[in-house]
Amino acid sequence: MTDHQTASSAYFKSLPQARYEGPDSKNDFAYRYYDKNQVVMGKTMEEHLRLSVCFWHTFCWDGSDVFGAGGFNRPWHQMDDPKAAAKAKREAAFDLFNLLDLPFYSFHDVDVMAPAETAQEHVASLSEAVDHLEELMASSGRKLLWGTANNFSHPRYMAGASTNPNPEIAAFAGLQVREALNATHRLGGANYVLWDGREGYDTILNTNIGQELDQLGKFLALVVEHKHKIGFTGDILIEPKPHEPTKHQCDSTVQTVHSFLQRYGLEGEVRVNIEANHATLAGLSFEHEVDMAFALDIFGSLDLNRGDPQNGWDTDQFPNDMREMTLMMKSILSAGGMKNGGMNFDAKVRRQSIAAEDLAQSHIGAVDLIARALLNAEAMINDGRLDQFKEQRYAGWKDGIGAKMLAGSTNLDEVADFALSSNHAPAPVSGRQEWLENVVTQLVR
């Protein structure tokens, strides 16, 4: 699709092609900051950001919530034939991917296929969908950031998937994961994600926590084994979340996931897909989780969204906090940037945003936000004050007793004797938080 073409489907046909027009553009369908070919710190914006549009919130959700029916009435929501509806949804999705001119997309198995109940029906329906996705990818040039299996929406998973008390349900989850991983491999996906939103508990009274952890650990080991069996070279990712829909989930934070991987011998095999809204639900910042993942060497990929600070649940809104996104982006750049991962918009328009243009403009605005955050992060790194301050603050650990402590080449007696040999009491040094925050404010545009 050229820059001057419009989307081909009936649903998006009136919307213009999104393209870069610069900061002064008044066109609501133009990118003001996202110039995919602009080089930033040695790579183009497209290469840095690896932006992805998700299937589930964007095309599957009909606008319903726990208090009322959906009002989006997209064409594929109104079709009586499930197979035709699934096909129309896939085609409309690629029309939007092309309109936005973003390189990647992501999906759950059930997002792209006609509904199925039995295991045999599931395999056949997903296979049909993958055949079509392969054709759409070939004609559009769009790529798959990651695939996954939805092991949480169907009533069979009300008590979990791999952690279910019923091994037959865990086996059905295994079928879904195998087929979704095979599909991801066939479609050239860069990653495979496991977000099983009911792998937790609502009450301890009916939950054997120790056994469920073992079930999850053994299940994940089977997934890793299958990855190697089929020759999938992408990353296996876990997406941390503290709660909702369960009261407590096993993979609540990046550190929790890391401890889990250590316990079950899966270090080096599994990484994390970090979602902004999940981080804040855990009482943490997005940049904290990103920094922690790099520190523990399990960083994989990102889901970009935000929550509402007045709500205590996962609202999955499009990101709009420039400061938050800039600090996250600086963490990414400082650690060397993306590898297999990318930045997926796991976000949905609001229930009252019922028009086709809302789907396009929500993404366009979010893309521009991330592009500006990338430029801000570059400015922070080039400015140097934040990194220089941190370097200086920890300078004492580079030699002497500090270096020995870090290297594990000393003992407690030597450490204590060093303190005794000093002729003065060590004094605290200002952490200068307010000045550092002022520097961030100066550099966030």
C-alpha cells in the first residue's frame, strides 16, 4: 500500500492513509512525530519501536462491559455466519494495519478464528485462520510480533488452565498452546506469549498453592521443550499481572516471574512481556518493571497502555503520559534497545468511541506519543546529567572494599575491620531527587 492509498475494506474505506507530516500538521490522521525512517541513535524509529496492533481489544471487543451490552456494531460483529465473520474481521484488521503503516500485529488464537468447542473443531478452525493470515501477511508485508493462546475466557478455564484442579482441562490448555505456538512459528512470529489470566486463586480455602505452582512450572517446561522441538527461535514470554480477574495471580511482577523461573530451572529460556497497566496495578511504575527485567536479564517485550488512577482495575487505555513513556524509553535505550520484542498496543478505545475513525486515531496518537518519547529519551542520554549523577553516586564501589564486596572476594571480618580502621564516621550524601526530577521535566517535550 502506498502513502496515498486508502484502506480497502468497507469499514475503513473513508479513512485516509496515515503518514508522517511533521509537528505542524493539522491533519488528525497524520503522524506528527513518528517518521519511521528517521534515524535515532543509529537505528530508524521503526527499528527501535517495533510497533504492533493487537487483534483482541481492537477487533474482538464489541464494547460490552459487566453492566451492559456492546454498542460498537462493527460489521463482523453483526454477521450470522461465524466463519464469514472471522474472515471479515481478519481482513478488516489488515486494512487497519496497512492504514496505520505499522510493521507488526499480535493475536490470541480465538481472536482470529471462528468459535469452536471440541478439540478437533479448535484445531480445524485455527488452521483455517492461519492459512488466511499467511495470505494477508504476504500481500501486506506485515509481520507477527507474537501469538498466544486464550486460556482464560472460556468457562472451562474458570479455575485456571495449567493450574486447574482437573487435568483434562489442563490438557485442553496444552492443546491450545501447542497449536498457537505452531501457528506463531509458521507465521514467522518473533515471540510467543503466555498470559493465562486465571492462573491464580480467589480463595485459599479451595486452592493447593504448592501443587498449582508445580503444575504451572511443569506446563511451562513442556512449552519450552516444544519450542525447541519445532525449531522456534523466538522468545517464550510470560506477562506478569498481580490480580484481576483472580484475587491473586502466580506471575504478579517481574521479580515474581524471575523467582518462579529459577525454581523450575527455566532461566535463560523464558522472558517477560511487561504491560504498563499491570505494573501500576501491582503498585509499581512501568519503568521500574522494565529496569528490573533488564537487571534480571529477562526483558522480552512490552504492552503499551495505561490505567485510570481513579480505578483499581485494568482499563487498558491508550497511553498518554509523556513523562512515563519517556522514562520507560530511556530504560530501553540505555539497555541496548529491543531485540525480538516490540511495543504492542494492548489498548482499547472507550466504550462510547464507536466510530471507525476512533480505532485509527487512538493508535495514531499513541504512536506519536511513543515517537516523541523516543526523541526525549535520546535527548536525556545525550544530555548526560542523569547518567553522570548515578555513575558518580556509586563510584565508591569501583575499587577498594566496595569492589571486593561486589566481587564476593572478601569476608565479613575484613568488611568490619575496614570500618574500624576509618578515622571518621561515614556521612550520607544527598540523593538530589528534586533536582533529578527537574532535569526530567526540562527534557520531556
